[in-house]
Amino acid sequence: EKAEWSKLKNSATVTADGKHFDIAANIGTPKDLAGANANGAEAIGLYRTEFLYMDSAELPSEEDQFQAYKTVLEGMNNKPVVVRTMDIGGDKHLPYLPLPEEMNPFLGYRAIRISLDRQDIFRTQLRALLRASAFGKLCIMFPMIATLQEFRQAKAILQEEMQKLKADGIAYDEKDLQVGIMVEIPAAAVLADQFAKEVDFFSIGTNDLIQYTMAADRGNDQVSYLYQPYNPSILRLIKRTIDAAHQEGKWVGMCGEAAGDSIMTPLLMGMGLDEYSMSATSILRVRSLMKHLDTNELQELVEQAINVSLTNEENKQLVTKFVEEH
Ligand code: PEP
Ligand code: MG
């Protein structure tokens, strides 16, 4: 099995019926590029920039950030790189940025909510990103978007920084830069049709989408039985998001753990998810699985999983049986 996988390192991800999907890597620092490239990542689907902030004794400067982003863009040789703006808060803290004590940190002041409030921090990151965009194919992604207004506000700030760079004669990618959001709050999935008109892409964050849909802390063992990626409620939100994006001609990725889960693969392929971003060590396993599946045969499976099955467990068995028989 492993031998077959390694042959797939330098090939694109093509299904049994000749469809192409992108398998991308999740990274936390520029050091992770080596693993992404060694495993044949077709893109970076999620660069979690909060590690830049967490590994630093103070707010990282525009220059330090620019260097990190540039390294990643150059290292991917013009393949797409989705960089997520700072997702601090929840369980991730910065010693030099005191956050309020909160009853429910995961429902509190985090990610884009901090960025829109602390625009000094946000603008520095956006400037570093824009400057780096001259060195590759950058997609900027905002985390934890709940409302259209948040997205519009974040995008307006980005555009202001573009204007400033332009006025200063500093280069950035004016042509192909994409701006998208994580779909990880149920409100965004429910209104995916409206968001799809305004974004360039979606990336579904199942880790948080499951947590918030099931109202079950993703890190709490006592409620981990509710962490149900195959629950029809979750699958419906995912399908709704994919359909809404495609309706507007936009692409959709997934960067939560579910993107690299072999049980999810046939379902996501059947729904037409475009990009699958996972830890580098999962890439070849998923690429190999996709190669053996025919998307025409997956439509009925998706239909069953969403409209007939009632439980997470039933869907797990449904897909396992399907894969064994194909
Ligand atoms: C997610 O929520 O699915 C995600 C990819 O982001 P994180 O795990 O960093 O919250
Ligand atoms: Mg998340």
C-alpha cells in the first residue's frame, strides 16, 4: 500500500472517472513546507498564522510577517497558498496581548472579532500579506466569520491597505489575489448563498463547525460522543455550502480534520468539494483512495447519507460498506 502511495507523490489527484480534485496541506509555520512538498501537496489550503504570534515575545512586526509569508509563497512555486489571518482567542493566548476573562472563550473574543476590534494588529498583518502576494498565488482567508457585515468590514480594511500600498508604490498582486472566508460558524453555512456572491472562495472548518453545530466543546472528552462529522446535520451544512459556492461559480475547500478522513472522502467527492486540505502525512492516502472512486457512483451515497440515514454511526457503516464493495 505504502509503495503505491509513494508513486502518487508527483501526480495530480484524479478520480477513476477522470475528475480532478486538489489535495492541499495544512501548515503552521514555513518549516512545514518541506513535508507538504515531500508528500505532493497541490496547494497550501490552510496556513495557520497564529503560530507566528504565539512563538513570538511580542507582536510580530510587518517585516517578520512579510518574510514568513514570502517564504511560504515562494516555496510553493506559484501553487495556491491560503493564508488565514490571526485566529487567536478561544484556547490560544498571547502573553503580550491580555484578553478578557470570559465565561465562554470559544463563544467570545477571538479571531476576526479581535482583528476588527484591534485594527492596528489586523492592518499590519494585511500589509505583510499584500506585500508577500507579489511572490506567489495568495488567497487571504478570514476565520470565524458569522455575518456578512464582518466580511465586508474585513474586506474594506484590506482594500484600504491596498490603496495605501499603491499610493506608496509598493507591489502586491492586483490581479489574482483571492479573498475568502472560513465556513466554521453555522450562521455562515446557513447563509452560504449570500456569502457566495461576495467571496472568492470558502474553506469549511469542520473542527469548529461541528463544535458549534452540536454545541459540544471540541476539546472536552465528556462530550466527545457529540463530535459527529457524519451526522446528517453536519453533512447537510457542508453540502449546502458547496452547492451555494458552485451556484456562484466559486470554489470550496475544507481544512478541518474531516478533509483527511477516509470515511468523509467519498461523501465530499460526491458533493463536489473542490479542495481537500489536511496534514501532509494524509495526502497520499487520500489521493490513492480518490483514484479508486468514481464520482458518478457517489451521488446515491450522498443522497442516502443526507436524506435516509439518521445517525453518525449509520453513515459511517454506509460509507465503509460502500468502499469495501468498490
Ligand atoms: C476548523 O475549525 O476546522 C479549522 C480548520 O480551524 P482550527 O482547527 O484552527 O480552529
Ligand atoms: Mg476553526
